[in-house]
Amino acid sequence: MLTTRLATLADYADCARLFPELGVPDPVFTAEQFATRLLPRVVVAEADGRTVGYASWRLYGLTAHVVHVVADPAARRRGVGRALVGAVREHVADAGCSRWYLNVKRNNAVAIRLYQRAGMTVELESTSVQLPWAKVEELPRPAGPIGAFAPSPADDAAIAARFAIPVERVTAQRTRPGYVAAGVREGGVVAAFATFDPDYPGAYPFCATRPDLARPLLEALQPHALPDRGETLFVSVEGNAPLAGVLVDAGARVLFELYRMSAPL
Ligand SMILES: CC(C)(COP(=O)(O)OP(=O)(O)OC[C@H]1O[C@@H](n2cnc3c(N)ncnc32)[C@H](O)[C@@H]1OP(=O)(O)O)[C@@H](O)C(=O)NCCC(=O)NCCS
């Protein structure tokens, strides 16, 4: 029989074993990261006493972001994915969320079908790229005067409104331990914003009202890059093909093309 339940620390090994099935370049989470970053928002699916899948999510105010959904390859097409998605839906609806969303590779037809059956539709397209830091200087310079700034709590609402991001997500990203936030103002108005995880190293969200603002935004992040984390960074651009395009033109490699799918709850 297939059942789902909230995960505990004892499920770390099974979740870590299944994580590579997502096919993303992120290193598998450590037990400590599982405990502090994923739990308690993880469900596992069990069949005949075996763990056959897990799913995890994050909450940004009343918006839920489904982060991982994985079924064991040996147990696919038996309803594990559907059960996990259903369990996540129940938990986030119980938490009072009004919307849920996730990112899925545009060529992952199986997962897209699963999420469509759960009521989700495509909201926007996004692109993840890997950019050598050395290519930043090949990006176009902004035409007019701009000012880089370190966003503070007082900036969260303006950033959220400018880039249509839930304000809770801006706050959550800006305050994540170890993360660096950077912004660019033009005429006193926020025109670009990103948060950067030097440990990964990756920038997400990465938002700008014009492609030529990518350069000052990256220049604001670059001093925070860690020398032992390599010569490149990952950048995820949502719903902004010209911004992704300017990075690719400068020499970034496209890693994934994604859909963000979402639905009201
Ligand atoms: C996506 C994934 C979780 C689906 O898990 P699963 O347990 O095999 O899926 P289920 O058996 O619950 O099927 C649920 C629905 O998914 C779709 N689906 C699943 N496998 C499919 C396949 N091979 N072809 C087409 N649709 C498929 C169907 O719509 C299915 O519902 P239906 O049978 O009523 O039509 C699983 O394939 C997986 O772990 N993939 C690797 C990790 C991944 O890509 N995760 C998603 C990241 S966004």
C-alpha cells in the first residue's frame, strides 16, 4: 500500500539517495542542511515499508514553492508522484497558502503532465545559465547613470512590486544565512535585484528591467564570490528572455530551460 507522511531526520539517507534523480547540478544536501533547510517541509512516500519518493516545499507568506518531487525509478508510474504532489497540496493548503508553484524543465513531459493533472498551468518561462565570472566584462554597460546598493528591509516592498515577486520571498532570500543581496537603482528607483549564494555559487532571483543592468548587478555580486568555488556562477532568470539572452550572448552556457507552473489553492 502507498502512503505518505511528513519526513523526519531519519529519512535523510533515503531523500539524499533520491535527490540525484532530479538531474540538477546542486550538490546533494548534507544531513545538517536537510535538518535546517528542508525539514519540516518534506513528505516521503512509502510502499511496503520502503521509501519510494519524497517531495519538499518552501513557504513565502501565502505562496508555496514546491522544490523537489522525486519518485524512485523502480517505483514509477504507480502513483508515487501523484501521492506526493497531493500530500504537498494538502500541507500547503492547511498552512493557509493561496497559491502554489514550481519550476520544471521544459523537456520533462512526465512531470509537466503530473503537475497539469494537479491543476497547474504554465505561468512563465525561465532559463538557468552558467556564466564564467570573466565574461561579466563582456556584458554591455548601462547607458545612463546607475547606483548599486545593498538592499535593506526598507527596500523589500519596492523590489517585490517592481519584479512581481511576493514580498515574503524577497525578504526570505535577502535574509537567508550566507546569502548576499544586491540592487541597482536608476533615477532613485530600483531597476535590478539579485540574491547570491556564494557557497553554491548561484544568483536567484536575478531580475532587471533592462538587459544592460545585468553587468552592474553582477559586478555588485562578484566581490562576494569565494575563490575556492570555481570560476563560474549559476544564474536563474525568470520570465525575462532578453535578460537571459544577454548573458548567453556574453558567453553563458544554458543549463536548463524551465517552466514555472502554478495554480491557486
Ligand atoms: C515526475 C515523477 C515524480 C513522476 O512520478 P511517478 O510516480 O512515476 O508518477 P505517477 O505514477 O504518480 O503518475 C502521475 C501522473 O504523471 C504522469 N506520468 C507519470 N509517468 C508518466 C509517463 N511515463 N508518461 C507520461 N505521463 C506520465 C501522468 O499524468 C500520471 O498520471 P496518469 O497515470 O493518471 O495519467 C517521476 O517521473 C520522477 O521522479 N522523475 C525524476 C525527477 C523529476 O523529474 N521530478 C520532477 C522535477 S520538477
